Amino acid sequence: MNVKERVRDSTIGRSIFRIPERVTERDRAAGHWASFLMHLYPVKVRRVELTFKYSAFLGVASLVLFGSLLVSGIFLMFFYVPSPANAYGNIQAIQTEVPFGQYLRNVHRWSAHLMVLAVAAHMARVFYRGAYKSPKEFNWVIGVLLLVVTLLLSFTGYLLPWDQLAYWAVTVGTAMASYVPIVGDQVRDLLLGGPTVGSATLLRFYVLHVAVLPVALVALVTAHLWRWRKDSMLTTDEIGDPDEPVAKLQPGLPMTEPANGEPIVLDGKRVLGVVPGKPAAGDRKELSDEDPVMVWPHLLVRHAVAALAVLFVVLLIALTFDAPLKEIANPTDTPNPEKAPWYFAALQELLAHFHPLVAGVLVPGAIVMGLMALPYMDRNPRFGPEFRRIARITFTIFMVIWIILTLIGFAFRGPSWSWVWPWEEWHGEL
Ligand code: HEM
């Protein structure tokens, strides 16, 4: 008997561990299904999903950052009243009087910026892997909605400190809404609750930020993860001969079916599962990337390490840099330049060159619609990079253009949107 077995077998051990030790895969799968938290995960994933290269754990990072935002956001809510008379003073009090207030405000602010980055990077990783292809098309669409909600969450939160940075960033951001054809002014009035950013705007943004958008995000993430869980065994990244027919993978096949969809047949009868025996030591075969492995412990341990790493980075940034707080919002003192938050800097840069209808409405509309339509337009069934040159090059060109425009708008624009260098005083604030 080894130490573990002795502990389990002792009087105290038996009082703690009611369930007999799970040895076979079938036993372990039953344990997985019996646990609420584990049940959120599939029982098995393809071995390749364990690698950093596969997902860079960016979906998990997005989820952890959202968790960090929820916890720090609830803390901030205890000390914040969304009215122009109180908001700014509340934030000052959080920073100076509330124990750990400054620190938790930092955690909230930096987690928000990091979440925008993580979600965008997760989308790019999923794209390059071709993981939006059948049968995951709709999960990609849910993902695009998640990206939009994440941006809106960040943007509505931006106004809440009610300082000059917040006030003018939101003035610029909401001005674009008025260029929506026909209903533009109504959309803007609906967002602002009046002709300019004021007390009604602050209350609306607050309700959107702490109730409507988080609930929408939780609902969408739940659907997203549920579909990921159901589909997790269904993609093959195999790079095959382009003339070979691609194995059609269907949702709902039991996990014991081989990847080509042919049922396992024993003595002429179709069987649903195979109970694996323990192979003799010298008999173990090398696992390929496509072989299923148990999620517990292999994937869960990696996800836990990724989650801790993300939290560590957030804590470190929050200890090093304080979230900005400028002077109190002053509607009569327009800063020059007025800058939108960095994730809208590319759109603001486009506004300087094109009609607002094009830059503020048609371009963002086309980007969101184009992303949603992508899995239905790209009918190439292959996953391997060599079969997806055009898709990958097109996506990369768009991303590089967007990053350059963001950098220009954020760091290289000064008074009246003239060109300046980043070390001059006008660069954007986070
Ligand atoms: C709040 C935002 C998001 C969260 C919390 C989130 C979370 C996750 C998680 C935890 C996974 C499984 C593990 C992984 O692949 O990393 C996943 C998979 C996936 N995500 Fe997201 N995601 C978000 C946004 C997005 C966006 C913006 C897209 C694309 C537009 C997207 C598309 C996908 C797809 C297609 C999968 C399945 C990948 C596969 O099975 O290979 N997600 N997501």
C-alpha cells in the first residue's frame, strides 16, 4: 500500500473521501459528470489542446479577466454613486480613504484594458487555427457578439470616474452614433439621455455597465462555453492531401468513435463504448495529437496555471501603475485634441480622413458583419495553414492596418489632430 492508499484507508481518510478512488477511465468520467464545476468541461479533449501553441490559453485569460472585473467591480460599487455631484468625489475617496481602494480601482481598470486585448487576441488565434469552421460556425458568431459586448462594457465604464478624460472620450465616442442613417440622432439621444453628456448619460452608462452588459456577457459566455464543451472533440487539424475527401465530423458521435466517423464494430455488432484495460508497461502506444486525453488533470491543471499567471500579471501591473484620474469633468473646457479610448483610436483616425458616415458607421458595421459572416463565406474545409493562404493573408493585412491606425490615433495625434511624436504631451491615456 502506498502513502495515498494508506491515508484513504485510515479512519480519518475514510471520513473525508467517501467516494472510492476512481481508477478506470469510465470511473473517472463518472466522477467528472457528477461534479458541477468539472461538468462545465468536456471529459476528454484532443491531446493537441493541451499545448500552449493551440490556444495560448487566451479564452481562459479572457474569462479570468472578466472574473477579476466582477470581483473588483462589486467592491467599487459599494463606494460609488452615479451622479455628477458625487461620482468624481467618490473615486477620489476610493483612492485616498477606502482601504485597498486605489489598488482595487487599479485592478479594475487594468483588467478592463487587458480583457479587450485578450479577447481580440483570442479571436485572432481561433481564426489562424481555422476553429470557426464546421461545426463551430455559430460559436464564432457568439464570439463576435462577445467582442462587441466587451468593447461596450469597457466604453460605458470609461465615463464613470466623471473626469475630463472620461467626459471627452465619451463625447467623441457617442458623436459617431449620430451619423447612423435616418435614426442617428435618436440613437445618440437614447445613449446620452439628452443633447450632451450629462447626469442622464452617467446614469444610463452606469446601468448598462453594472447590469445590462455583464448579464448579456454572462449569458453569451455560458452559451459559448457550452458549445465549446460539446464540440471539443470534433475538429481535426490534420493537413491532408487536398484531393482526398475530408472526413465529415458530426456533432453527437460518442467519443469512442474514431475521427473518421466509422463506428467501432466488434463481432459484427456496433458498440457504443470500449472499456479500456490497462496495457502492459511495454505495450503503451505513443499518443498522437488527435488522441483523446482526460481533461482532469491534464487540461484543468494547465488552465489553473494560466489563470494564476494572468492574475499575477494583473496584480503586478496594479501595484506598479495607478489608474489615471484627471480634473473633474468640465463641459465648457474642451481639451485639444479630444481622444476616444484607445480601442476606438483607429476609428477616430479614420474619421479624420473620411466622411463620418463611412468612418463611424459603415466601417465598424462592415467589420462586425464581415466577422460574423466569415465562417459561412469561407467554405474551404481544410484547417492546415498551407491550404488557407488567402484567408490568412487577408486577415493579417486587416489586422496590421487596424493596429497601425490604432497606434497613429493613440500616440501620434496632437492638437486639431495634427501629427506629433509620442514623446510629446498629447498621446492618448489609458
Ligand atoms: C468575453 C470574451 C470571450 C471569452 C471569455 C471566451 C472564452 C473562451 C474559452 C474559455 C474557450 C475554450 C478554450 C480556448 O479555446 O481558449 C473558447 C473557445 C472559442 N472561442 Fe472564445 N471567448 C471569448 C470571445 C471570443 C471571440 C471574440 C471569438 C471570435 C470571434 C471567440 C471564438 C471562439 C471559438 C470559435 C472557440 C472554439 C475554439 C475551438 O474549439 O477550437 N471567442 N472561448
